[in-house]
Amino acid sequence: MSLDVQLFWLLILAIPIASVAWTITHEEVAREAREYCEQRSKNCKGFLERKIFYVFTCDYCLSHWVTLFFVLLTGYRLLLDDWRGLLIAVFALVWVANIYMSIFGRLRLGIKAERKEIEIKEEVLGRR
């Protein structure tokens, strides 16, 4: 696979990785499961059990596991065709997916701030 195609795959494959990790760790659809995992990650006695539950509350941590799943599913390798290419692909995909999640998080924060600003302006104008 040419380097151009590999980089294209890197940018595209990071999108579903970011989407899955973000949805599980931030969105309402997974809230109950996430709250359960948060509670278990704080209250479990065993170290390993706490860490396993913690993975489902941290987008960065979960993105590693989601990436590993997608790399194994697709057979994607970056730069090299052996296990080293797999390792490079996993860390590169995690990095790109986390950039996507950061951009998305900042976008949502900006939109939320704009909505609040509009609500305040409408409230002030409504009083006049």
C-alpha cells in the first residue's frame, strides 16, 4: 500500500475510532453504563478490576482499545507490513482520533457557550 493510501486510511479510520470512544465516554446513550463503570472504578477492591472499569470512563484510555479492535478488524498497518507497522498504526490512530475528539469537544463547548449567550440576550430583551 502506498504512503498516500496509508495516510488516507489513517485519517479516515480515526473517525470511527473517535466516534465510538466519544460516544461511550460522553454521550447520553451510554450514561447509565458509564455511571456504573465510574462507580465500580472507584469502589472495586481489586486493582485490575478498577482499571478495567476506568477504561470505559476515559476517552483517551478507551481509544487505545477501540483502535486495537479496528486495526485487527481491518488489518491496517502503517509504514511497515509486519508487527511493527501494527504498533505504529495503533499509536498513530490513537493520536489522530484524540485530536478529532479534542476538536469536537472544543466545537461543542463553543456551541454551548453561544447558545447560553443567546438565551441571556433573549432574556434581557424580553424584560424590556
